[in-house]
Amino acid sequence: MFTGIISHKGLFRGYRHGKQEMFLAASSLFSQIKKGESLAVNGVCLSLVRKERYLLFFNLSEETLKKSTLGLLHPGDNLNLELPLTLSQPLSGHLVTGHIDATGKVLNIKTKRNGKRFTISFPRQLKPFFIPKGSVALDGVSLTVADLRPTSFDVEVIPLTLKNTNINDWKRGRAVNLECDIIGKYVYNYTVKQK
């Protein structure tokens, strides 16, 4: 379980075995993570399979490649990294599982005095899981839905988040990982089953 508050950044270095494995550099957390432990990489929960020469290696399943943007990376891309939540940590963002619902696209970017406003598309079937002022994780970053439409929403990103994540690298047309709020998904599922 994660919070969507990005604690580290890393650099994508490459794939092996036809994208069945990815590796990245993350010197700030290299000593903090052990084989078998989880790490959210651009919002996707992955398990560390090995460490070599300051590189971290992770397996990528077909499902991960199909549902996320992890198969679209280029060497040198900045990555949002988050270690799992512990019981002694405050929950600063919202509950994030690292299980991606779909990918969306950056449709528009407006630079503002205090940050940027992004318009993000999403598949129509995810509409029941979004509400204005509700939570969403984009590439693992906990954000608030500022405005909602049938197949897109806006988020406001403050300068601190732009500095500490890869969001400042985003351009129009970029694919991003979407994770809807887990509580909303459970509530929706419960109410639909009750009918």
C-alpha cells in the first residue's frame, strides 16, 4: 500500500528479455530496498527481483505491460518512486494500491502562477469512480480532481509536486498511469451489487 506522496525519483535505464524485465537507477533508495520488496514505479507496484551495480531490476507481466505505461519508457526517462507505507507513517496523500486501472493521456497543460493545470483523458467506463474533489493517482502521484467531464478531468499541480515528481516533464499526448480511488471503487461495487 502506498500514499501517492513521491519520496524518490529514479531514471529508467532499459529492458531485458523482450520487456519482461526493466531496470532503473535510484541511488537515493538503493540501500533501503531488498529483494522481494515492493516499490511503486510511476504508480505501478513492482517487486524487486535483484540489485546489480546500483541498478534495480523488476519483472513486468503481460498485464502490467497492457494496463500501464511501463512498456513505453525510454532510457533516461524520469520515474516517480515510492516505498510502501508503514504503520508508523502518516497518510499524507490517499490510499494507493499500485494496481493501475487504465492509462490516460495529457490533453492540455496550462501554466499558472502557482503551478500547472493538466487535463487528463480516461476511458469512459471509469467515470463512476471519479468525483469532483475526489482523489486520483497519476503516475503514482496523489492528486485531487479539480474539474470532471464525461471522459476527462483536470488536476492542479503545485510547484513542490512539480519539483519532486516527473510531472514537470509531461507534454501534451503523453500517456499516464491512472489509479482511481480504492474507496470509491469499493463503494461503487457494493452499491451496484445491492441493486
